[in-house]
Amino acid sequence: MQNVSPVMLTLSKYISKAGGKPVPRKVAERARLHLVDTFAAMISGSRLLPGKKAIEYVKPLGGREEAGVIGTRIVTTVQNAALANGMFGHADETDDTHPPSLTHPGTSVVPSALAIAERGRLSGEQLLRAVVLGYDVCARMLLTLKPMPYLRSGHHAGATGQLFGAAAAAGTLLGLTPLQVRYMLSYTGQQTAGLYTMFRDPEHIEKAYAMGGMPAHNGLQAAMMAACGWTGVEDIFSGERDFFHTFAPEEFDREDLSRGLGKNYEMLRASIKRWPIGGPIQGPMHVLNDLMAEHGFGAADVEKVIANMPDKELEIVDNRPMPDISVQHLLAVMLLDRKLTFKSAHDFERMKDPKVLKMRARVHAVGDASLTDVQRRWRCVMEVHLKDGRVLHGQTMASKGSFENPLTPAEENEKATDLLAPVLGKKRSVELLDTLWNIEKVKDVRALRKLYMK
């Protein structure tokens, strides 16, 4: 008989039962928003370089036809599908985030849950409940580890949190008992990985794997191992040289893993990028968009733009060579085009366009420590100096898409359609979106295949 801590008993029981318990209406509404957003990210990502490489890898593997690879006609094992779809979801910077934990839950939790739901011909309601659970476990793992110290120690927060979130989502859909969940968590812990070095990857392939596909695949795999009767250590979160002894860089409280489960839903603190660009640029883009809409100016009217933003966030997006994570470049494109689309945000050629370069020289991003907070809110205080002498001021302390200022369904539809239509066509995109917004009415998740396959 192994010793099991109260925290592990609470957590394993909750994961085991979550798939059969309804979630509050407000949580379900937010979960549908994130489900739509993640599907859009996965389908668009299937056509980007990391997505193409994922397809090249899984297609020849074959295997039992259990789950679909989104945006293709491939049906393969749940492990292969989760890997590919997870890489699709983070093929660029379109996917959702959970800023307090520094994770991107959707890109790993949704592929894992979707694969198991397809395999078992489960309902859309069960899928949605599993996704909510996955976000809870993903975020709590990193909030317990303390995300910034964990990141600074060389680990990657998303790769770790999303691994446990993907496992929890798969485990509850597989109907694991509390004991099996504890074994599942042990095998999940054995696969904990993810190095900060992924940020050096210039083509986003390794980042898509480490931040999306790897956690989805490995978390699901741990759940499948437990479902097949694999036994092991019952409690990796306590006892001699436990999980936190190995991975926690500073003081922690194990109780954070289970505190508030079933009452405080981390889905409500997740954020969706209004624009398909890096999270730190959401604040500046929000303010510039609002100022342009209110005052009607364009690029020809602007003398200079000063965007004050959180200093730690600016480090990530300051004059980067990739268009979708360069704040100066994207603000220049917004001024010239009066809008920002997925295509324009990912156009490398425009980074050499003389018109863009001339406008970019007028955009100044300034790091401001007073705007930085532990919740990583998307903030910006902006001045726009016009050639007629006027100086316009705007700011946001919680930009559109953040958990305090979430997208409306109409706004998410607009973003999702821009991502889906180039792959699926307008008609199929509308049908898929309508089904996802009504996911609880879907009796067999496999019905989604006819909508997402191409």
C-alpha cells in the first residue's frame, strides 16, 4: 500500500469524475470560444511549414484509424493525430494563451481530447468538459511551480503545463478510475520536458512540436498507458525526491494543485489573441486600432507613434525578424493597411517593402516596468503624433481578447473565418463554426470530420 497525499487524492478523484459533471454556463460559454479559436488555429496551421512537416511525419506511419488529422484526409492513431494537430495549433502565434501561467492550453489540450473523443465516439458535451478540465490542470501545474522562475531555470512553462492538461483531458474521457489517474500522472511526470532553447528556432518547427505536439502526444500517451493497466508510483507530488524536488526552482505550495477545483475555473483566466500575432503585441494593436477608428487618420497623417508597453513583453517582440512577432513592423502595417489580417501579419516580403520600412522608422516601442504585472496583462499606453500638430492619446490595461475583456462570439467568428476560409472555403467554414458553437448538441464527435477534413 503506497502513501498518497490529500492533494493527490483530491486531484485524482476530480480528474476521474470531471468528464461526467456539467460545468457552469459562463465557463461553458468561454470554453466554446476557445474551442472555436483552437480549431481555427489548427486548420490554418496545417498549411504552414510546421504543419506540413507534421503531416510528412505522421502520414507514412499509418496505424489504426482512430482519429483525424485536421485539414487533411488522414485518419490515424490517437497518438499521431494528437501530435500533428498539436503542431498545427502552434504552427505560428495564432493560438490562445493562459497569461498567468505562461501556457498555451488549447494547442495541446484540444488535440488530446479531440483524438480520444473521436476514438470513443463520445459527445461534444463530453469533449467540452474534458477541455475545461485540461485548462484547469495545465494552469494549476505551472502556478504551483511558479511560471517565471521555472522559465528562467531553462524549462519551458507551456511544454510542462500543457502536458499535464492534455493527460487530464484524455484520462477523464477514457474513464480512468482515481487510482488509474494517479498512475497516469506518474507517467506524465516521467515525460516532463521542454527547453527554453525552443525560442531560438527560426522556422517555428521545433517550437510547434515542443509547445503543441509533444505535450498533446505525451499527455495522451500517459493516459492510454494507464487505461491499458500500467501501474507505477501512486503519488509523484509528495514523498522522497518527488516531482517538485526535481522541477520547482523555488518555494511552492502543493495545495495549489487542487485548491479551488470545481469552483475556480482557469478557463476564465485564459485569453484569445484578437489578432493572429504574438500576445505582447495585442495591447499596442488594440490601442492603435481604436485611435484610428475614432480619429480617422492613416499612415500619411502620422509623424510618429510611441507605444509604451510592459518591459518584459517588449523583450519578446522588439524588432524581431519574424513579421508576426515584431511590434514595430506590425504597427506600421496596420497604419498602412488600416487593418491586419493573417496574411499581412505573416508576409515576410513586406518586411523589405520600402513603404513599410519608412513607416516602421516612425514607430517607437518603449519598455515600461510600471505596465508589467504578474498576470501578464496585454497593456499599452500610446501617443500618436500627427503632422497637423495634434497628439492623440490612448491606452488599455486589458486589451481585447484578454480574460478581463474577452472577444465576443462575433469577434471570434471574424478572426476564425479569416483563418479557416483559405483552407476550407467560406461555406464549409460557416458550417464548421456553427457546429462548434453548438458543440453540446453533437452526439458523436466523429461527425466533425466531414467538416474539418480537406
